[in-house]
Amino acid sequence: MEDITMQIIARIKSDFQTKFGIPRQSGLVKTLQSTIIFEPAFRNDDALRGLEDFSHLWIIWQFSEAVRSQWSPTVRPPRLGGNIRMGVFATRSPFRPNSIGLSSVEIIGLEKTAEYGTVIHVAGADLMDGTPIFDIKPYIPYCDSHPDASEGFTGNADDYILEVIFPEVLLSKLPESKRQPAIDVLRHDPRPSYQKDDQRQYGLMFAGYDIRFRVHDNQLTVFDVVENSLPD
């Protein structure tokens, strides 16, 4: 079996320090903002010439926290409760023969910085901080968009939207720019689908804060926010 080497051209800077709570698909939480920072060898503005004329990007990246030496032909999608198996190629599971992800994001803008050269600010990314990026490509509506496409078992995604109760005294602990994105992430129910214990406590590591919450029926209640709880 032939091996192919791919170069990491960039990494993402995002508000997710761990995998827990990352949206299950790109574009679900449009208020999330991230930054694509190129590796030194690829900090060349000529490579980005013309990108400012596009509104969206495809990002090809590595599931760096899910790399395995072996693969399985079937996986258990979380949205099916974690008990029903589907073919790996019929899912977006990270546990694939090649641990590659594909995300569509909105381009907020390009910025020339002194430290990193030109970076790309994007919205709606579903990537953990530091995720390696292999390539980016412009999203082209006339061929990339298929409004009549069937959505398989993913068609019930709206069933997982929660009502979020985030007391103002706790919400105010977050920087103002992070408040709505945090609420939007929580609305999409970060819990594994098989966990339904009303008394269980969860912690979402987001933007340098541990947001602690419980879920009862379709209502998520935040009960504490702690700053910098992750070890360095």
C-alpha cells in the first residue's frame, strides 16, 4: 500500500481548547470566529491573490486528535444515539482510513500582520485550536451548492437545538465578543447523544473559560463559569 506525504500549510486558531463542544458540522454556529495562520513556508501573499473576491472557503484538514493506526468499515454516528452502525464512508466520522476533514467556512476578511504575515479570519469553523490544515480552496456556488440534495440520517439535526439559560451574572464573565458564540455552541447540545442524565455536570472549554452546565429535557442551564481552568 502506497503512502503519500502531505504538508501542513496552516493551522487554525479557534476558541476550542478540547474536542468537547465543537460543532458537529461547519456552518452550524455562524457566530464562531477563527483565524487561519499559515506556516512560515507558505506565508506568501501571491498564493492568496484573488481570494478576496470569494465569500467562502473549503478547508481540508486533519482530525489530529482522532488519528488511529487501524480503521473500521462501520462507525456509530453520535446523532443516531451511538448504538446504530453506519458505513464510515456514509458519515463524517473522524475515524476514517485517512483522518481528513472537510469544512465550509465564511471568509470574514484577510489581515496582514507583523507576526504571521497575511491571515484569514473565518466564521463557522468546526475545528479545535491548533488543527493542522492541508489545503484551502474557494467555495464556488454554481458547482458546490446542491439545494435539492438528500440528507440521509442527518435530516433531524434541528431536533437537537436546546433552550439555553445563561444567567447574566455568569454570562458577564465572558468577554463580550464571546458571549453570543458561547450561547450558540451550547444551543447545539455539546453532549454525546447517548448521555441523558439530568444530574450530570458538563464543562465546555471555550475561549479560555470552563462553562459548566446541566441539561434537563430540552433546557440547558449554565451554573458556573471558571476562567483558565485548563493547565498550561
